[in-house]
Amino acid sequence: MRRAHGRLRGVVILKKKLIEVALPLEAINRESAREKSIRHGHPSTLHLWWARRPLAACRAVLFGSLVDDPSAHPDRFPTEEAQQEERERLFRIIEELVKWENTTNPEVLKAARAEILASCDGNPPPVLDPFCGGGSIPLEAQRLGLEAHASDLNPVAVLITKALIEIPPSGESWPGSSAGPSPTAWSPTPTARARARARPSSTCSGATRPAWS
Ligand SMILES: C[S@@+](CC[C@H](N)C(=O)[O-])C[C@H]1O[C@@H](n2cnc3c(N)ncnc32)[C@H](O)[C@@H]1O
């Protein structure tokens, strides 16, 4: 996800990203652990996926991989103190971003998306998770306003991820359903209809418009 910063005698200079320097791990770990006891609104209540990664950790990793570390901008943050101060400001954003209660908070998501855009010259890269499992990474990419793509060897993983990132933002109803795009229309839990009609391919792509904000 590192974007070229410039070229010096043909050598591409990459901007250092926040994740390469520091992250507020205590807050990320705490919120990731808390997620295990969330019983309403979490994708794990739609369908269990045994290796699902915590959404808070995925959100923080995506943010930290896209947002520049302040040391990448010595013109704006010339001293170590100034860089650390800016890092602390970014940490505050992450600490809010990882809270379950803020997953649909427009102010918090707006602030995070603004930082990503600022670090990516207004054009963030699409995210591809080729081993998507339960879809945590593409779901969180979408929440951060990114174009998300996913694939998996396992068709069940593809079905879960499609239900998370592809069908809701498309406005389409679940295959075989005459109902509109309500959660009950695209949820894979009424499995008889899904089993009979859904034909998951091995890939999914989510629109930039997030399904969950
Ligand atoms: C650890 S899980 C991913 C978990 C996911 N990040 C989540 O949060 O739910 C790894 C996934 O890789 C998939 N996988 C393993 N080998 C693969 C391959 N060769 N091609 C595509 N997917 C593969 C498995 O089916 C499994 O769903």
C-alpha cells in the first residue's frame, strides 16, 4: 500500500507509513478482545468463521498502512518532537476508530477517511484480500471508504464475504429473493433460499460506498 513519494536518480522513494513506526496497540488489543462478547450487529452473528480476525484490528491495520508516518513529512514536522506530537494525534483517531460503538459513527469515520485521503493524494488504492475468510478485511476497507476486493478458495467464505461487502451496497436483493435489500433479504442465515439459489464465485468486490456506515 506504500505509494511512491518521488524519484531520485531513478530510485523510487516510498513514504513511510504509520504502521511501520508505531500504533496504539493497547487500545487496539483491548477493543479487539471486547469484540468477542458483542452479540448484536457483529458479522460473527450472521455466520461463524473460525479464523475471523477482530474487526478493530483490521480497521487499525488498514488505517496505519495507508496513513503516512509524520517522519515522511520533514517539511511539516522537522523535529522528532513535532513528529511524535503528530503521531499522538493520529493515535487519538485510531483509539476512537477501533471502538465498537464507533463503527457507524459518521464523525469518527469521516475523520479517519480524511486522514487516508490526505496521505494518498486523494486517491487511495483499492484493497485486495485474496484469503478473505469471513471478510473482516474487505468489510473494514469498505468502512474506511476504500474499494474492496476479496477472494477465497472456500466457497463458504466467499458467500459470507459477498453477504458482507457486495450485496448490501449494491442495493440488490439476495439471489432468489423478491424482497428489497434489507438485512433479512441478503443474510445467509435463511439458508434454504441461499443454498438453492446462490452460486458464489470465488471472488467478491465491494463498491466504494460502505455497507455499514
Ligand atoms: C486465516 S483465514 C482468513 C481470515 C480472515 N482474515 C477473517 O478475518 O475472517 C485464511 C483463509 O485463506 C483461505 N485460503 C487458504 N489457501 C488459499 C488459497 N490457496 N487461495 C485462496 N484462499 C486460500 C482459507 O480458505 C481461509 O478462508
